[in-house]
Amino acid sequence: MRHRATGIALLLAAALAGTAAVPTATAVPNDTPAPKPAQAPAPVKTGPGTDHAADDPFTADRTNWFRQDRFGMFIHFGAYSNLEGEYKRPDGSVCRDAEWIKRQCDIPMDAYEKQAQGFNPADFDAKAVVKAAKDAGMKYIVITSKHHEGYAMWPTKVNDWNLRDHSSFDKNRDILAELKKASDDAGIKLGFYYSIWDWHDKDFADPATFPKYEKRMYAQLKELVDNYDPALLWFDGEWDTDNPHNPWTSKDGEKLEAYLRGLNPDLVINNRVGKRRVVDGDYGTPEQEIPGAPVDGQLWESCMTLNGHWGYARYDEDWKSAQTLTRNLLSTTSRSGNYLLNVGPDARGRVPQPSVDRLKQMGDWLRTAGQGNAVFGARYGGLVEEPAWGSVSRKGDKLYAAVTQWPAAGGSLHLKARTEFKVTSARVLGSGQKVTVTKAGDGYDIKPSGAATNATATVVELSVDPGPTARPGRGKGLKQEVFDNAKLEGAPKLTRTDPTLNHAWKFDGSPAASVPADNFSVRWSGSIEPRRSETYTLTTVSDDMARVWIDGKLVIDSWTPHEPKIDKAQVALTAGKRHTIKVEYAEQTGEAHLKLLWSSPGQEQQIVPRSQLYAR
């Protein structure tokens, strides 16, 4: 992990990009043993006509569990854990850090390898870890299989820098296999963190030898997928940096993501597989922060620590309260995000008791009086603005208002409506008190008759009628015209019906085998038919150029060449009415992406479905 927060402005405007620079340290030699032979990556079909868009993660069955589960456990565990956050230098001084201790404390490689040889997490108990996650209400676990130090936490055949071959741990044990079995037995998904950046591999930093490292990386990832069948892969270490130099590029990310989807099409992959952009992977990864609103163009998950470190640091007792952690979970859910909360086992493999205690307290709150309905299977409230007194999530025809600032006796809670809807009933979960709901100004006033049920968040469940929705359309998609130039000039190279505008041609692809990967353009035309009468947000995710017309009006004009970016427009659409639409896209050089999404107060963000698009 990058042990700092990422910038929220960049997160929303530039697809969850990282910010401040990582501190530098003096380079150290790398004495990685020569790796055992590994098979070359399987070839991936690429070239003109290739489209890397697998599906729409907002609606795909493949990602359904991720969208529903909302709450997961992160585990940072590696050879760094053996130092427990402190390194005593030869001169007697002590340097402190956690998972970055090798680099930040300038530990010579031979000294780091020597301490790793004594690593013996004999007390790691997969069943206890999974129980802690289950007690918290967590639905999935992501553990570091390899952090930046390059140390593999499974018996990899690729090199000897791993827990079996370079430690004092029982060579007959495999903690990833143990965790996989315990997770499966408990009905919890398991995923693996894997660092692209590698401080130990001798071939990593030099672009001339990097392909040798990349070959070994592919082999290790194939081991993880084939041997442990993870539901998710969580990459890190993709950013540009030095000490050692990181040669990873967007093209490298494109190739790796395609390879992994060839191994297992159901994998959920984060955006750090590429360069942490809206066009990379399935979901974004804000770190140590929660976006202030739903993120445009991509699913997202906020990862956070329980104290101030990812890896175990014996001196760090600055634990967040269970109240703060639970409120963070409610905030992420109310903005359609996930919450990945970290634990760092100690040198013996034990999860610190303060972590276990706080997780249990979170689970107690979630299990009480159905309050977990505000999280699991829930999403952005949508129908209402987020209030200052708490957060609001939606699950079907229910709104869950998690109140952190309970009104004084006789007071009310105001909800500002974003669209027309009716509240048909209301109740306080875990209380029999009467709740009065009245229309007031720009929304509704909710007046409970009694006190809050707890100090963390009292949940008011509102049953709502969101109003009429037109039946699903019968569209087949828009008319698509593809040109073999970037100016939409001349006769189209081909004309056909395109089911949805959801394309990731990336560096090597194009709309057709007869069209080169660079210097092409596409025009889509027809009509778009909403199921609700509301103000919609149309969102394009594009690289190079894009523009959109609705009913003859230009609403998105992004016709200057650009890197992957998001553009949005607010458009009033009428249920059942076919509004004319035209979308134009041009690619000059580099990457090629074009996605068209819509959302409204009553419509969750998604790629515009084919049923609502008509070629005429």
C-alpha cells in the first residue's frame, strides 16, 4: 500500500489517481536467487478488431457479489511483519515503519533477507481470522500474497523468496490454502493483493530486463489463480517511482488484464492493474479516504486502516473507534462504494486483539434490529440528497436513513428530495416509537417520537413509492458507422447495429478487423428511451475525443484530444419517449475507449442498456 491518502479531487476528476510522492531512500543491492524456469504467458488475441470490454461491471453477474457485499477485510502480512514495525540499525538507533520498513529504513538487502529467514508465523489461524471477519459482518477477504518487498506468502515455484523456502515457518503449511478453505467453509469470498512493484527482483527496475521479471510475475499470478481460485485480484505498486525504478506502463496493464481474464473471466480486478484510472480494471481504489459522492464511471472501494499502519507496528495504539468505523461503512454504502478494512497480523501471525474487538463491535451493530440492511445489498440513496445529520442508502423500495445526529425531543430530520416520490411508512429499527413523515418544502420532515437507539447510528427505515416506471424497451442498440479516419469523413467502412456503447479498444484494438488501431472514428445514431421521467446524468468515459447530442442539442463536447477522462451532462428525459441521440467518437493515436452511462435519482449508474436504444 501507499501509506498516505490519495487526493479526492483527483479521485473524482481523474479516475482515482494517486497524489503525493513516496519518500525516497538510498538504493540497495538485490540478491534474488535465480528463478526456476517459468512458462511464458499464454498469448492473448490482440490487434485490429479487438475489444477488451468484458461487460458492464455496474450490472454484470460477475461483479454482483462485489456490489452487494459492501464490506471486506484487508490483511497486510509479509516478511516485514517479522520486524513488527521496528528496525534496530548497527549503530543502535531504531527506525520505525511497517510494510515499507525495508525501503524507508534503508535496510540492506542481506540484512533484510537474514531477518526474513527467522520469520515464523506459527500462530496464524485461518479459522480465527475468518471468524473475526464473519463476526464483523465482512463478506470477503483480501490478503497480501506479495507486497513491494517481493516476498511471496505462498509456496511459489517461481523463486525461493517466499514463506516456504525463506523462513522458519513449517514447510508443510500453506497459509493461503488454509485461508481459502476457512473462507470457503464460512461462505466468504477470498481475494489476493499482488504488488507489481518489486524491490527484490534483480530484473525489475531495468527496462531491458523487465520482461524477465514480467514473465515470472505472470507465472506467479497463474499459480494464484490456478491453485487458489480467488474471486478477486487487488493490484498495487503501479505508479511511476524510483528506488527502484518502476517501468510499469498502461500497455503493460492492458496486457496483464487481458491475460488474467483469459485465465478466469469471472475475476474481479481493481484499477491498479493499469495506472489507477477510470478505464483500468473493474473498480477504483481510493485509499484512506471516502469520496464525498458516488464515483462516476467505475465501481469503487475505499481501503482503510484500523490504526495508522497497514502492516503490524507494535508501537501503534492509535485505534479508530468502532463508532467511527461503522459510520465510515455507512458513508461508503450511501455512495455506492465498498469498505475494505485492514488488519495487520504480528510476527507470529496473530491479529491484534484491539482489531478483533472493534470488528466484533461493528458486527454487533450490523446484526442488531436489521440495521445491516442499510449496508448489505444497499447503494446510493439517490432519491434524496445526503443529509448533514447522517447518511441514506437505498435497497429496493426502502430508504435507510442512518442518523448520527438525533434531533432533540420534538425535533425533526429533513430530507431534501431529488425527484418526486412518496413515503408510505416509516419506523425506527429496534424501537417501537412512532415516526411521523410530512411533506415540507423541498422534501420531507421525519419526526421520531422517542430517543436514539444507540450512539453509533440509529436507522430510520422509510418505505417509498418512487412513482411510475415505463415497461422495459425493446431496443436492439444504435446504428453504428465506422470510418477508417479520425474525421468521420467519406463513406463508412462498415455500418451495423451496436447493442451498447461500451468499448475498450485500448492500444491495440479497433471496432473491426478491417480498421486499424489508430486513426479511426465512429458515429452512433438513433434514439434513447428512458423508463423514468427525470433529469438524467449522461456520462461518457473516453479517450480520444467524444461528443453527444440529445434531441439535436450538443450536450457533451469533448472534441479536443485527451487522455482517459469523464464528461457529464444533465438532460431531462421523459419515460417512454424516444429522444434522438447521436454520439461521435474519434481516435487519433494511443488508447481508444468509449462508454456511455446514464443515471438519475431513480436510476442507478450503468451503461445505457440495449433495450433502451433504438437504431431508428
